[in-house]
Amino acid sequence: MSAVRVMLWMCLCISVILTAKAQDTTAVRDQNNNSAKRSLSQIEVQSMRVDCKVASRFAHTVMTTKALNTANASQEVFFEVDLPKTAFITNFSIEIESRIYVSEVKEKEQARQKYESAVSSGQTAGLVKASGRHMEKFSVSVNIPPQSHVTFTLTYEELLQRHLGRYEIMIGVRPQQPVQNFEIVVDIYEPNGVAFVDVNGTFFTNELLPLVKKTVADKKARVYFSPTLDQQKKCSDCEGTLIDGDLVIKYDVNHPQQIGEIQIVNGYFVHFFAPDNLPQMPKNVVFVIDRSGSMEGEKMKQTREALMTILSELHEEDYFGLVTFDDVIESWRPSLSKATPENVKEAKEFVQTIKARHMTDINEGILFAVDMLTSEKSEYFPDMSMIILLTDGRPSSGQQQLSIIQENVHKAINGSISLFCLGFGYDVDYSLLDKLAKQNDGLARRVYEASDAVLQLQGFYEEVASPLLFEVNLNYPGNAVTDLTQSHFRQFFKGSEIVVAGRLQDLETDELRSEVSANGLEDQFVFESSAIAEDWDSVFPEEEYIFGDFTERLWAYLTIQQLLDKIEKCAPEDKENATAEALDLSLRYNFVTPLTSMVVTKPQTEDEATLVADKLTEEEREDTTELDIDALHDPHQLMGSAHNHLRVSAMRPQGVLYARKPQNLISSYLVDGDPHFIIELPDQNDALCFNFDDKPGTIFNLVSDPLTGIIVNGQIIGDKKVTPGSKMHTYFGHFGIAYEKFGIKLMVSTKEISLSEEGKQTTLSWTNNRTIKGLNMDLQVIKDRSLTVTLRNSVKFLILLHKIWENHPYHQDYLGFYTLDSHHLSHNVHGLLGQFYQGVNFEVSDLFPGKDPDKQDAIMFVKGNKLTVTRGWQRDFRKDVKNGDKVPCWFIHNNGTGLLDGVHTDYIVSGLFKTI
């Protein structure tokens, strides 16, 4: 059989959805490696089945798709599945003409070696990428011989979480064509009884809706959806399918209202506790709202709108406060106020006045709220206290060292307050918010910048709006259990659920005593009870054994999740043990977690193809992108929707060389911000960055080309004044561009643009759009935004103007510089930026934890030097002059020493048009 090429991507997301598609790419390769266009119909999806079984909230999902290559040449078949971010993949296999290739879960370092071997031999290795807000996309493509079958089978597991009184299963199906045998089967087994089941679908039509068969019978429920081939078609003569979206199943169970529900199977137990009929407790809540400059516009408008609704929903016995922060902290009132109608009305009036302003001091914003809550402690105020923080940025004022911020907040709260963090958009430091929340009995959520951001904010508040209990303890007397998951919870909210799992000391026992204690509105209460193990075969006599020892796998899943959280918040001396324990469980139960990778090794005629799939963290989701590779080579070959193209993903895997999607097909060289130099190198699919500090007034040579006579110099400016205890921020405030061959001198400042050409003087303002076309230089000014400088038959530069609020007490306007056509310059070009125009070769290896716990360090070999570099990111402001686009890069420390030729002070010149 001819060699079979395999490419794997595994991609990251958040809910419960599955998608599968088998399709031809725009251009495929036949057996002779000739490029040829194929009809999409030559890949026939013969069957697609989603089989989801839920036993006591633990979901086991198997996705199977079978496809046939009906063509007379080899073709590429794609299989994609969107799965929950909270799920762990447990198995994946590919079957081609009766030969089966099965995955293996390995420790990440072992998988990395496989990955590097695959990359070095030119094979494609597996990656992870984000898929919308809620899903994690697993994608694999296989090149199969003519008239051959391929079957993909993916299995994953997760514990369903209860939110607002329901569990949710979302199954995304996008087969891209009608399928001969299409089935979705969801079986729910709940020993305490199913309360309700609701089914909906984003793709449902009046014709499809009646095809959903739902049955609920006391302790079990089934949802079955299997439209025929004709029923799937958009019309009788169409090849398109109606099946393109999400099937959403929401259900709840009958919850015992005192001790809860306990299941015991084969020596492992799980305890569910969700007493929704308790009276609501009053709460103290302080809303801490970011009003920094980046919140300006739609984000601030949506925040105000959400707060108006949230304030209306406060219980009259609640106490609340409002704190706003930028680089100045202010509050609506100095102390908490009871949520009376009059106070709520006045608070709403204050909310309408909140406007975006300056920098971002997260540290002081939170500490101010903590002081407000702790100073109010008395018998008249509720014991349930919480802070809800909303921010869209990163610390840029006051205390900016992340570890110190975490320490300050944790010490101030001292276990007495829950901190909930909402991160608005993708510019936020979500890792910081996640750690702050986990360390202080709360949770973090990302709010996506979209038209429904208001609903996202309101939905989150609804989840925490109704506390029923605090200081909840689930105990199991008599040393009856071991390996217990978390059993103490600071609070319990209406509509949620507490889950505890463990192992019985005596595996032969069928009984477990339990005790639940908590504080509620009517003082402390304690419930005691005993649970007897039930035989699942007797509970569900008509069913075969559902799937394995689900309580044991549920316990392992929950333990791993909690250990991963512990790693994020525990002391450094405890991290090693927690990591080792989580890794051991991941390998033992074959879970793909952030500590493991899934490897599929497939023998070939010449060598073997190794596929590696990782699971990304929330922070790594921000840096995953996807790119249509066909568009790079021939944009006119694109066919159909984006789903019909071969896709390439880029990610930041741990333990391998980081990669990113280049924004352009040519290299970019820029300096912007404080000041940050970025060298983008698409050929190496990466970027380098460095910065330096020097005193205001210093002039540096950026570009110097002795053959063309082109010179670019930049002068440093500083802040108007420096915040006490902070360092001086510096920027470029003036640029001088000289084209000696034609007697041209261009001076650009934040105030004006001055051009001298052969003795003739011209002055331009930033306040108007203006275009000047000269014999040897063209200028285009976009009002208050940018200046494009085009030198005749030569290079093009872009200068960006960053406007700062005129009355800002510290900062002032500054400039950024971008080289657009560096290839027009000679090989002798030099300067802080110019020396990189001909490219730079480097190698990165040996990743290891750095001084910043949120970033990794590595060893870089460049220009004969061995450097320690840090993985980070800087901003490219060309597309978005306000917020910029993140550029992942390797940061070279010590003012670029080792990367630069010489040191940065070697490039100081005496004037804007002087040479070194």
C-alpha cells in the first residue's frame, strides 16, 4: 500500500460540542505528487455517529466518522471535533483498510522528543488551537489511497458542571455534506431521577425539529436524532446539508435537599450536594471597575449597561459598594450601602458617570475594595463577602510585579473574602486574574468582546448572586475514606453543585457514613446520613454495563483538575509534588491534560509519521491562530467557505520551539512603545524583541545605508513627570529621515512634520489628512494617526502617532516607527533596526521556568552568543493604533546585548540627521 501521510492538529475550546468533516482540499496531491483540483463529492462521508453516555454527571463521548475516497487518486480527508475545554481526551484511533493506528498518552517531555523528531524529518505534528469561545478543536487530516475507507474514532470524558440549575451538553455537528448514516445518541443515567430534559438546536428547522426523539423515564433519559439523507438536504436537488450547528441538551436531576446524593461503585464514591430550597443569604459585594483608557468606547458602554441591570437585581438585604480605578482609585461612597431602592437609584446615577481615563492600577483597586469590606465587619453586616473585579488590561500603574500583586491581595483578604475576576477581551492578563481568583476562593471568567458582552456580564453575576451557604464541609467520619478530593468550600450558590469524590479504605464495604456542616441564613446546621452502595445492574436492569468504573474515573478526573488548580496557587515547595501526582494520574487513566500529550505513531513505507496532541492553558489559547495555507500560494484557488480549506495552526507548545502565524509574507522591523524593538521573521515563523532605557534627549541611529544615503534617527522623550516610586517611561518623540542623494530631510515630531527638499521648506500638521507627491518622496498623512513616507524607487516607512489625553498628569504623545520595504536597501545597511534587514539566524532550545512564573525562559544561540531569553509578547500597532496586535516573541534582556552588534550606546548620534 502506498505511503500514507498524516497531519494532526488538536485545538482548544470550552463547551460540549463535536464536529466532524471529511472533505477535499482546494488542491490535493495524487499518488505522483501532482497538484490537482478535486470535486468535494469525491470524498463521501458514509457514516457519522456521536454516542454520549452520562452516568451521574460523568459524560463519556465517542465520535466515529467513516469516509470513502471514491476518486481514482489519493485524497486528503479531514476529521474535526469541537470538544469542551473541560474535557480530557482519552483515546483516538485511525483505521485505514483494516489497519488500526491507536494513540498513546505520554509525559510531555517524551512527547516533545517525538514531536521534534517528526518536525526534523519534515512531517507534520499535532497542535492545539482555539475554536470560538467555548470549544477546543481536535483536527486531523489523512491522505488515503483511491477507493479506500478511513474511520476516525475519538473518545473524551468530562464531569458536567451545574450552572443556574442545569447541566448542559452541546454537540456541534458540521459534516459539510449529507451523510448516509447520521446518528446522535445521548443516554443519561441518573439514579436519583431525571427532573427535566430540554433539547434545542441552532440548525433546527420546522422539518428537522420533529425528528428529535426524546424519552424521559424516571432515572434515565434518551435523546436520539437520525435524519435520513433526504431529510438532511437543503433541497431535493441540493448537495448542501441543513446539519450545520449545535445540538444543545439541558437537563437537571432530582436533588436530595439535606445530605445530598452519594454513589458507591467498586470501592470509589462520589458525593453530590446541591440543596436549592434553602433561603438566600444576604451578601456584601464590591464591584471594582476598570476605567483605564483601553476601556473607552463599546467596552465601557457595555459595562455601564450591565451594571445597571445587576444593581437592579441586588437583594434588598445585600450591602454593596462601587470602586473605579485607573491610576487613581475612587469610590461611589466611602463605605458599603444597603441595597435599598433609593441607594440603588443613586448608584445607577454614579455608574452613568464612569468614563475611561488613564492607566491601570489593579493592585490598589482590589486593595481598596478589601479595605472597604473588612472595615465594615460587624454584627449588622452579612458574613458572605465578595469582590467582583472587571478589567480589560494589565497592570500599568502602581505595583506592576505580578507576584507582589498576588501576595498583596492574598495577604489582605486573608481567607475572609471571595474574589471573582472578569477579564474583558484578549488583551487582559488572564493568567494573573485566574491566579488571583483561585488563591482567594473565587473564579475567573473571560468576557468576550462582542455584542452580547452585556449578557455575559449579567450571566456571570446571576451565578453568584444567590449564596445559600458558606463554610461548607463534607466529612466522612471514622477514617473510612482516603484520597479525598476537596471537601471544604467557602460558599455554595443557588443553582450550582458541590462534588466530592474519594476511595473507600475498605474496598469490601458497601456503606459510607457522611456528614455535611455549613453556615446558612438560620445559623449553622449539620446533617448526617449513611449511603449504601447500589448495584447499577439492579438500578438499570435493562441496560448493559454503561462504561467502566465511572466513579473511579470521575474521581481521577476531579483529582487531576484540582491538582492543576493547586499548582497555580500553592507555594513553590508544594508544586513539585502536586505536579508529579497529577502527571501520574493523567498517565494511569490515559487523560490528555496540560501535563501530557497524545502521540499517534503510524508506520509508513519509508519512515514513520508521529502525531502529537497537547492541551493548552487559557493563556495559551490567546496565542493560537489558524491560517489558510492555500491562500498564501494562490488566493484565487480558494473554494467555498473557510471550512473547505486545508488549515494550518500555530501555537505555543511547552517544550518545543514556539511558532506563530506571520502577519505578512515579508519581514517586519519596528520600534514602538517604551521603546520596544520587534524583529518579525516569517521565514522562521517567529520574532525577536528587545528594549532599552536611556535618558530623554538621547538620539539613536535606527537605519543607516551608506550606498543609498538613507539615514533614520530617533530621539527619546520621557514622561511629563514620574509617579513616586516608579521608573521613567521613555518613548521616541522625534524622527529624522535623510535621503542624502536627493537633498531630502524629513523631521517628524508629535506636533508637526517638516520637510526640506533641496532648500525648499514644507510644514504639515497632524490635524488634517494630506498627501504630497514629490519627485523623490511621497508623504501621506492620516489625521492624528499615521504618516507614510515613500522614498522614490526605494524604501517605505510608516510612523504612527500615539495620542495621549492632553491633561494626563504623567504621559505625553509619542511615535512609533515601522519599516515596510526593507528589501530596497543595500546589504551594507546597519543601525539598531537596519542590521536585521538581511535577516538573523538563531536557534532556541532547553526551555525552563524563568524568574517570572508566567513565562518560560530558554537558551538562544545567535551571532555566536549564548543567551538566556524569555518568551513574551509585544504589540504591533499598525492595524489597531489604540490597542495593537500581540506579537509573540523571544525577549533578549540587557538592552539587546548579544543580539545587537556591539551595545545599544554604540548607536548614539549627535543630531537627528547625523551618522555614527
